[in-house]
Amino acid sequence: MKLINPKPSSTAQDHPEIQYPCTWVYKVIGEDLDLLKAAITEACSPHPVIISHSHSSSKGKYHSFNAELVVPDEMVRLKIYELLKNNSAVRIVL
């Protein structure tokens, strides 16, 4: 019987290859609509971002927005993610 290693040993296969600049969409979830929009605008600045409401929970406590923008490189993409993740108005960033 052959055992198959579920994880590839190459680190190149761990991350998808992304061609920059590219359009990137973050899904941002939190409780306060206005604070979420402000957090997205601040994190993405100075890059223009399109913010669209995605979903609200059945009781209206949580809301999600899509934040779509063109990111010039991986450093900017990851910095925006970190800024969103560390904002107190944001519960989850996908």
C-alpha cells in the first residue's frame, strides 16, 4: 500500500501565483455599517475602492461589505488586509 503525502513539499504550491496589478476583493464583516465603511476607506487609502453591501444577518446585527480595488503589488494587498484585520470595527476579513 502506498501512502500519499497530502501536503506538497514545495512552497511554490502553497500560494497561488497572483499577477499584479490586479483587482482584489476583501469581504469585511462587522456590526456598525458606518464604522465598517470608514474602516474600509481608511485601510484602502489612497487607492480608490468600491464598497458594496453584501449581506446582513437575519437579526441585522452583522453586516458584510465587499471592498473591491486594484492592488499594485503583494505588499499593498497584505497591508490593507492587516489594517482591516486590526481595526476594532471589523470582526472578520476574508
